[in-house]
Amino acid sequence: MTDMNELSGRIDSNEEIIDNLIKKTTELEKQVMKIPEVNIPDYSATLSAIIKELANIKRDNKSDQLSLLNTINGKLDKLPKSANRQFRVLLFPETNQGQYYKIVFGRLIPWGLCFMVATYIFITGYKAIEVYRYNQDVRQSMHYERAWLYLQQHAKKKMSFAMDEAYDKTADK
């Protein structure tokens, strides 16, 4: 509690000091406004001369710095250089990990999976069409075989002889 009282007392004294300073500055401003002409000397010529001298000093320093840099670069160029070649395969990037993972897991993997599924469906569909055509060919050839056997069983001698002759002519040699 005493700390709080002490702090509030300090704040009150600070406020009084600030109020006194404000009053004094307003009085000084009023006095300056009452003075008709205040003679302030013109230092613009001396200031411009100082600015020119500073610019010259800066230019001189730049030329000195450039010559120093050139000598340092020359010495560094003369030193033997070590070449460190690295051949690395990075599975994960050293920088911009957020963008990498966003691209890989957000776009490449889903599109890759879609492509694999589409390829699987295409290959499976192609195989299904081949199997269907093969079954149709087998059915048709079995139908021809049954028809041939039926004709052979119910044919007369002349017809049976013609059928055997046609079979022999069409047989693979």
C-alpha cells in the first residue's frame, strides 16, 4: 500500500512539473511573438561550404576504399582455391520445406495415384475385352464343330465323302 501511495505521489509531482513546463513554454512563445524582428544570422553560405567539403571527403574516402578493395581482391585472386564438388541426392529440400510438401502431398501424390488407377482400369478393361473375344471365338468354333458332326452323322455316303474331301483340303499342312 505504501508503494502505491508513493507512486501516486510521484505521479502527482510529475504532473505538476509538466504543467509548469507547459506554462513557461507558452509564456516564452508569447514573448517571442511580441518581439517585432528577431535578428537571426544567415549561416546558409557557411553551411553550403561545409556540405561541399563533406561531399569531397566522401568522394576521397570512396576512392581510397575502392583502391583498398582492388588490392584485397588481387591478393585473394592469387590465393589457391579449393574446389569442393558435391554430388547429392536430396529426398527432402533444405529450404522452402513448406512449399515442397504442399506441392508433393497436395498435388503430385494424388495425381500420381489417379494416373495409376486409370492405367490399372485401362489394362484390366483391355484384358477383359480380349477374354470376351476369345470366348466368343471358342463358342463359334464349338458351334461349327457340332454342326459338322451333326451333318456327318446324318449324311448319306455321297455327302459323307464330300465332307471328308473338304476336310482334307482345308486341313493345315
